[in-house]
Amino acid sequence: MEVGSISTLVKLQASVAREVAPGEYECFLQTRALSRVTAIALKTAVFLNNRYNVSTADQLDFVYEISAVQYTASLPQVGFYKASEIIAIILPQIQAQSVIIDVGNVSTMAIGAISKKIEVSNTISAITYGGGGLNALLGNVDPTISGALTAFSNLPDLNGLNAGQIVVSSKNPKTIVHSSPTKHIFTNSIGLVPVNVDFGELQIFTNPDIRGSVVSFDQPEDMQNVQFKVRDENGDLLTGQSPHILIEFVAWR
């Protein structure tokens, strides 16, 4: 796509960014104001992988039944958990409840060395797993009756943040100027960044194809400051990014 003959690297970084609302940033350009900008493309994005993989209250509870009576084993709070950490919290709760029903019961739960699924067993056969939000995260999407060793139906889904969407606010579709309170505010994406780092680490992305990801404006615009944010793949804001966030883009005029 040919969008212009002049390109200018514009850097937005935390030292000059101002958080105007949780997860929303405003940054004045470090260069002089750019006149008659026709298009931009994302060059670099740095942000923190800080999305919890257990993020809502309904994901805290692991549901199971003993002799058709429902019980829950629960995590104490939302957060980022490894499967092994979840097992270490909920298995003692299941074991404690089961011995009330059958004093000799022994419950086990572990990630299978070959299957990579969570495998469960109980001495008694009247235990059924399934139905809770935490069950689904652990791969227990179909009811599992546990007497002998049984594996949950799916692999655990505890990835947390899978992608960060870099978006900007504008006063017109496909324009990237500072949004005016008298205008309707549009949200325009300038790049989807896949996340491949662990929770708590910085995702650093350099666009391998700048020309192939150009966002062209409906009309030329003058740029002095920009409002931007990072959203996850579900559209939820990534808050708590200061002072980590850094965005670079190329502007054409």
C-alpha cells in the first residue's frame, strides 16, 4: 500500500505519557506537531502481561458431587495460577470433605505426564466432577465420574493474556488526532500483538511488516497529542501498565 513519501518515527513512552483514566493514556509527541498526516502504522509495542487467568468470581469455585450432594472447593481470590498451584489448594478441600462421607477415601489430582490433562482418582466411586467455572479452566468441561483413574476431557486453559490490541481514540473514523469532547469518540486499532511471555513479564513487539499494516486516514490530520490504550482479545482494558507501556509508530504525510 503506497500511502506517502515521507515517514516520521513518532515515539510515545511512559516518561511523557499521562494516565487520564485507568488503562487510558495521553501522550504529547516528542517531536514538533506533525501537519497533514495521512496514515500511521505500528512499529513497536511494549506492555506488561498482567492479565489474571482466574479473573472473575465465578472462576474461583471447583464444583463436585459426592453421592449426588454438591460441594465446592474454592480459590481464595482472583489472580494468576499455575495448574499445580490450583491443585494444591483445592485437592485438600476435596479430600477433607470426602472422608466425612467415607473415612477411608483417598482423592488424587495431578497433571498426567503423558496426557498433559488433569487426572483424578478416588477410592470411592460416588464422586463426580463438573459444573463450575474453575472446572472449565482445568479442562473439566464434561462431567467426570471418578472411581478409578480418570482424565478430564480437555487440557487446562490457564494461558491468561493471549494478545494485546493497541487502540487509539479519534474524533473521526480512521483519524488519530487528540479526541475532542464535542465529537463522538471512535476507537481505531493500529495492531494486534500476540503475547508469548509469562505473566508478569514485558511483551516486546517489533512489527515485521510495517507497510502491510498501515492505517490510512479518511482525511489528513494534524497531530500534536494522542490518546491510546491496550486491550486484551476480549476488548477489556489492560490497567496498571505505567510505567511499562511504550508505543512507537510511523506516520506518513
